[in-house]
Amino acid sequence: MADSVNEIESMSKRLSKYLDTNRYYHTQGVRFISAALAMAHGTDIRKAETAGLLHDCAKCLSDSKKIKICDKNEIEITDVERENPFLLHAKVGAYIAEEKYGIHDEEILDAIRYHTTGRPGMRHLEQIVFIADYIEPRRNKSKRLPEIRMEAFRDLDECCYLILKDMLIYLHSKSSEIEPHTQEAYHFYEEVHEERRD
């Protein structure tokens, strides 16, 4: 983990060489929203900032490069990922964060690894980066963003439920394949949502 602001800034400068301009600005948005959410929910701010900064570190690699890295390093590729290699940037990003940026904290690596799909029972740091990726200021596609942004600072579980529900509605509308972690995560947080209503 980056222990100081200087280390994070150094990492940020290095990362800027590997991302296009839009992706870099998005990354900075996720970095700062992750830090703000960590403050709001009592989670380690430096871990959140580091995970937010590095969450898309593999995003601008070609699909063939992502597959090659996975095959070479025995990183499992699901059938859905094989058909949609852009999804691999999260797994490959966790690998690059560890190997190239010296991140060995499993919480940070998991936050990077699951920021796209989510998974059942995410730890707070995973939830924070998953949410920050969806709500950062440059995002504008979801009609429910104002509601989701407010919920992010109130209740991480409920916010994950709302995001996953939106994601599944969108994927169904496009007849897209759904990564199993996403479906499982939705069912998990739907149950949490329903239990709170009872």
C-alpha cells in the first residue's frame, strides 16, 4: 500500500503514462471519491485512494495482451470473459498492481479485482471502489445516479444493491452475457435489501 501522499502522487504520475487522457481523468475521479467514501464509512483512506487510483491500471491494454497475461500467469478466464475480454482488465489490474506497483495488501487487490463485477459479501473497501467507479463525477449514463450518489454516503450495502440492479437491467436490455459474480452479487445484496425491509 502507498503509505504517504507522495507515494500515491508518484504512482499517479507513473500511471498517467499508461492510460489515455479520459481514462486518467476517470481514474482520478474514482481515486478521490473512494477516499471520500472511506472517510464517510470509517475505512482506511490511503487504501481506498490507492485502490481507486489503480483500479483501471490495465484498462488500456489490448484484449490480446490481457489474455496473454492471464494465460502466462495462470489467471483464470471464465467463458464470459473469454467472449468479452474487456472484462479482464480488473483481474489483470490486480496482477499489475502487485507486480508493477508493489501492492501486496489483499484488500486493495480484491477491490481492484472485483470493481467491475462485484461479488457476494464484498468487504467495505471492495464496495467503496465498486461504487466509486460507478458514481464518479464524469459518469452520467444512469438515470438514477443522483439517488445512487446520495445512497453511497449513507449505506454501502444498499448502494451496491441499487448499482447491481441497474447493471443487470442494462445488460438484459442489451442481451449481453452476465458474468456469474455479478449475478451472484445482485442476489446477495437483494437479500440484504429485502431483510432490511421486513
